[in-house]
Amino acid sequence: MEKAILGTKIGMTQIFGEGGVVIPVTVVMAGPCVVTQKKTVETDGYEAVQVGFGDVKEKHLNKPQLGHFKKADTANKKYVREFRLDDCESLNVGDEIKVDIFAAGDKVDVSGISKGKGFAGPMKHGLHRGPMTHGSKSKRVSGSMGMCSNPGRVFKGKVLPGHMGVQKVTVQNLEVVKIDAEQNLILVKGAIPGNKGGLVTIRNSVKA
């Protein structure tokens, strides 16, 4: 069954499994998420639920956002995302999605915004360096990157120096190690993308 929840990354730690095995885990404060809108085939052409996560003060939202939450009769939320779940019919506006929809041993995909690394030059950004001999004057510069007379241009999409990081990254097939329903915590084995406090999306794995 399709399951998904929003959360914030707390950080990494380690716990001890059976036989004293050390397991590196990432702690995520997931949910509770509230359903702010329900989309149906009749009105929108597809079935989905829109969920909100993280309380926010009214002054940080604009009038359309305030009106949207007022119409749903829910608290103001900082993050709003849409999920196409299998059980959309069973969910209604105002219902809560909590971390206990997952269980230890589940396989999940975690998506987040990767850490920013500032401006990266040609070497760090993946371009080849020049020869490192004594007479070379292009040791750590990109050099020519076109081609001969045909087609004689640089193709679109070529990796060039520029902003590195701050991209959506998904790590697939991670294992849920432990669930703490009282504190809304989920412990995922391994590392997940993003800074501490960053928004992450946890959903059941497509490869499980």
C-alpha cells in the first residue's frame, strides 16, 4: 500500500541491534501531517490528498494560503505537499497521518534537498583537468570543450562551473529501524539528504 509522510531531519546517531551490532541511523521527526485538501477524479481528474506539516504563525503566510487553511478548517502549516495514495478514499480533510503508518523493517525512499556547497569551479564540478607537465599552462582549467567543424558547438546541458548542491535527492530502499510513535520519531538506517532541520519526504520504497 502506498504510504507517505513529511518530516524534518534531526541528525544522525547510532543504536545497538541484536548481538551488539552498531547500526548508524538518521533520526527524523515525522508528522503528524494533517489532510488540508482531497482531490477526486470528478473534480480534478485524479485522486490525491494534500497534506500540511509544521505549524507556522499567521504573519508568515499570504492571504491565499490563509484562505486555503481556513476553508479546510485546519491549523496553518508551513509545508504543503501532495501525495497520490492508495487509500485516498478513506482519508478526509482534517484527518491526521502519523508516523505509526510505518513499522520497523519497512523499506522506504527518502527525498530531501541536498546540502549547498557554494560555487564550484571546473575541477570540483566534474570537468577534466589539463596535463600536469612542467610546460602546461592549463593544469586546473577546463580548456576547450567544443568539437571539430561538425557540429562545432557545446551541447546544451553540459556540466559547467556553477552552483553545486541544493538539489532534490532521493535515497532509495532504506530500512526503518525503529518507530517512536509517542515522540513522532522514525529511525532510518543510513544517511539521508539535507541539512539538520530540513524537510524530508518518506514514502514506501518502489523497489521493495
